[in-house]
Amino acid sequence: MTIKVLTLNVWHGGKLLEDMLAFLESENADILVVQEAYNDPRPELPPNFRTVEMIQNRLHYPATDFAPTFLQIMPALKSERGNAIFSRFPITHRDVTFFNEPYSDEYYDESPYFATSPRNLQHVSLNTPAGQINVFNLQGVWDLDGDSYSLPRIRMSDIIIQSIKDKPNVILAGDTNAKPTNEAILRIEKHLHNVFARELTTSFNMRHKMNPGYATAIVDMIFTSPAFQIVSHECPDIDISDHLPLIATLQLAKH
């Protein structure tokens, strides 16, 4: 069975929403994992606060899961933000584990608070023709130094390794907020294959980044367990977010 996986940090719910939706529709991934998604039901809010609904309306995924990390406090409103997984296959199980801080109902997304921003590991099990697939989606703990092997990053890698342990057919994807050379990532690579490894120069869209350090920062990644064969993978340089999308086509034999 061939599976197309796409991961994207959508940038505050989708600042470039229409272009982003058009791209996602054209790619038509079987499994889509996104970070910085909103799932607010209020129709009077701007569309980027309804990320899950907007993607669902456009791509019609039969299975969706949203894992909020915090209630973000903004000048005129409050809205939940987190990770979301969309799947062409049924979701049979879901769970969420926080890396550092627990869910916060009073988070201000401003630089003094980035380091303590709650982050979680979203997990769903999918029922596919080739058997169970376990998909993990993350936005990693924040640190401007992508190579810093800090205590929060040690805990993040510990949680990921423990969560994937003994699970079949694992796909781990998302915005790690760490470089591939970080020891936290190297530890994960002892258990999973890093699809892009060190092929990329950056996973940021430099059209929207002023800090030149982002031009050599790779933080978005896809990992797979050994059962998956990598058919193809690409990182299109497309202007749909402040991050670039990662796409991998995987082959999984039926068991």
C-alpha cells in the first residue's frame, strides 16, 4: 500500500490560508499533519481561526483529530491553538502527551513566553488495508538555539521514544523546533528513520523571515519506522506559510 504524508506548520492558523488550501488540495495527501492550527467554531472570526474547518471543507477528510495545546489570549479574542491530523483512513485511537507545560487556558504568544509555551505530542492509530499505522504529530519545545540539548528537549525526546516504543508502523512528523544535529533528534533517529535526514538547507520560507539564521535551520521533519519504504520525498519551495511543507510517499507491505 502506498501512502502520501504531508506535514506543515500552517503559521497562526493559516496567514496565507487560500494559497495554503489550494496547495493542500492539489497534493491530496492521505495523511496530513499540521501545527499551529485553530479549531474555533465562531463564524464571525477570520477564517484562519477555523483551520480545521477550512481544511475539512476543502479536502473532505473522513477522519480528523485536533489536539489543543493552549488557549491563546489576543487583544480582541481568545482561541484554542494546537496540532491537527487529517486522514483518509479511520481513526481507531487517539491520545495526547504534553512535553513540558500542561495545557494553558491563559497563554500569550509573545517572545517572553515562547520558552514555556505548552507543546504536545498528538497520537492517532489508523486502520488501513495494510494494518494499523500510528501517526504522531508534534510542535517541539521552543528554543532559539536549534542545537541546545536542554532539559525540556531531553524530556521531549524521552517522551517521543517511550511513546513510539513497541508500536507498529510509526510515522512521526511535525515542527520539532530543533535542528537535525541536536542530540534530541539524534536519539530519535536510533529508533526511526529521518526521511530527509540532512538533505535540506532550511525548512523555513525565507520570504517571511528577517533573522538570517533561519536560512540554515531545519526544524520540520518526517520520521518512519523500518517497515516503511521511502518511495519519494520533497520539500517544495512554495509560499503558503512561514515554514515549507514536507511530503513523503511511503510504501507499506500488508501484514
